[in-house]
Amino acid sequence: MGIRFRLTLMNFLQFFIWGSWLISIGGYLGGTLHFSGLEIGSVFSTLGIASLFMPAVMGIIADKWVNAEKLLGICHLTGAVLLFWASTITDPHLFFYVMLLNSMFYMPTIALNSTVSYVVLKQKGYDVVKDFPPIRVWGTVGFIAAMWFVDLLGWKSSSMQLIFSSASALVLGIYAFTMPSCKPEKSNQKKTLLARFGLDALVLFKQKKMAVFFLFAMFLGAALQITNAFGGSFLESFNLTHPGTFGVNHPIVLLSISQMSETLFILTIPFFLHRFGIKKVMLISMFAWVLRFALFGIGDPGGGLYLLVLSMIVYGMAFDFFNISGSLFVETEADPRIRASAQGLFMIMTNGFGAFFGGIASGWVVDHFTNGALRDWHSIWFVFAAYALILGIIFPFVFRYKHEGRVIKEVQAEAVSSEIEFLP
């Protein structure tokens, strides 16, 4: 078995685990366990809480004491136990804490998976920039495949999705120990604790444009959690008015179009960045979020199915044009000495604070428009659309940045590499 195939399988399983529950868990928690909107949002906030510190902590451990492939295996084996435990829980408070523990062990594996891939490719004499992206894209394929499995097997509203994810984590946990050794590198360069946590880049907040950029990074990071948390339960709610339709029977398959769209829109980023600059590209992202939510507000699985499909397609633009383009902006604007830390800070703002506040706030909005067992989804989505619209109106007045039409060197390669950190 060739090493490229082995790494491809590892990347496939890495995101297969996540795709088994991330998009469908909201429907299970709300429809089957009858969790409130805030309780569902809190579960998704665990991803943000864990992203604030655990990737850095595990990175320090891998840098100093434990082989990266072994640490990857340990994290996934621990996650397998926690996911199986979560499948047996019906109490919202206990479920929150178990999923928080699971997030604390899963979120660091995204970076560890990339680290193992990089090290092994270099050991075998491969060009990382050229050879890793075709391997990593199978992670996105794995995420989509897991969504389809859960949907088509009828597990989207049951705890089987967590058991399925647990089994996948167990397989990858064992498999990771068979990968070539990725020993901690002995380096004479001493990094401060702030640098290891990506916080020495806080100096960027002294620049007004970067401070504004990171603030909006947090606001847009919150938008991502909204459809992750409630997209599935929204589509399933049409069971009363549009029973038997494709969107009701297979909501997760329908939602998977969003992930497919991501992989296509990432290819357009170099053109848009060079032609329009980061400010206009970010504005496009914000108004794409407006469309994403508004189309959900007026669409339905019947005659309005095309509106839902269009919303899924627009999602790719909304996600990529901020997350991937934003990463490239940070790469070009930050001092070379703190670029890695600046990327870490960007991740903390979007996947950390943004995900946390997005999960909590979206849950509060859903509860506000819930009357008994009925949710006013039209109002819910229009509130989210208004949120994105307000961001889009304010942003051009507070973010001062003049696009000079300069070419970002090797932007295509950078864009694809950025997919490693952001795409599921």
C-alpha cells in the first residue's frame, strides 16, 4: 500500500468522523431529544471553546514529547469513547460536557492530521505544496460521504450517527499508530508561550485595519455555526407541510451541496482577490450570507426547492470568500516573523470566539421564535439575514483598505493550502 494512498485514507477518515454528526446532530437533539435552541447552540459552541486553546496545547505536546502520529491516535481513541458515551445521553447538561470533552480531543486532530501528512510526505521525498492538496481534498470527500451515509441509512434523527462516528474514530485511532514515525523536532529556537498559542500576533490589533478585520472575522465566524446547528432540523420541520419530499426525507444529502460548493468556489478566489481586493471580496461574502439565510427563509422542499438548492450553492461563496480569502489577507499583511501566529489568531477569532458566540446567540434566537413545539423558521432566518446585512452595511465604512491590484504571489497554491485549515 503506497504512502500517498495511506495518507489519503487517513485524511478521508479524519473528516468522515466529523461529517457523521456535525450537520445532522441538530435535528437529533431538537427533534428526538427535544433540546431547546439554546441547548443545541451550546453543543455547537463547544467547538469554539475547544478551538481557543486545545490545538495549541496538543501542538506543544507534539513539538516536545510525543510523536505526532501517536498523539493523533490517542486523541481519536479518546474521542471514540466520548462519542459512544454521548450516544447514550439524553440530559442536555451532561451531553454538553461530554461533547465539550470530545471537541477538546477532536479539534486538535485537524492540525495533527496535517502535521503527520506533511512530515511523512517530506520523509518520502514528496513536494508538500504539490502533493498534499490532492490528498487533503479527500477529507472533504470523506465529510460529504459521511453525511450521505447517515442520511441514507436513516440515522439523521437517532443516536446511531454518534455510534457511527465513534466507530470511525476507533478505526482511525488504531490506524494512526501504523503511520511512519513523526518524532518531535529538536529545535534551538525557543518560542514564548504567547507565540505557541498564536497570541504574539496580538500586536496586529495596534493597526486599525487589522483590528477591524479580526473583529469582523469573529462576527462572520459566528454565521457559520448557524446553519451547522439548525439546517437539518429546519428542513425536517417541513414534514408537516411537505411530507415525502426529497428535502424532508434526505435533508443531509441536500445540505451536502454546501460542502460541494465550497470545493468549487475556492478555485475562483485567486481571480476575485486579484481583481477586486480583500475588501470587496469580504463584502461579497457578507451579502452571500444574507442570501444564504434569506433563501432559507423563503424556500421550502416543495415548489421552493430550487431556492434551497440556490442557498446551498451560495454558501460556498459565503464561506470561502471570507475564511479562505481572509487567511490569505492575513498571510500578506502580517510581518513574516509572526505570520504563523497571525494565522493562529485568525483561527481563534473565527473558529474560537466566533463559533462560541455564534452557537450561543443562534440558540437564543431560535428559542425566541419557538412556541411550544413550533418554530417560526421564516422569522428565524430573516433575523440571521438581517444580522449579515448589518455587517455588510457597516464593514465598508470602518474597514479602510485600498486595493492596489497587486498579484499575491502563488495565490493559487496558498488558496488550496488554506483549505487544509478551513474546509471540513
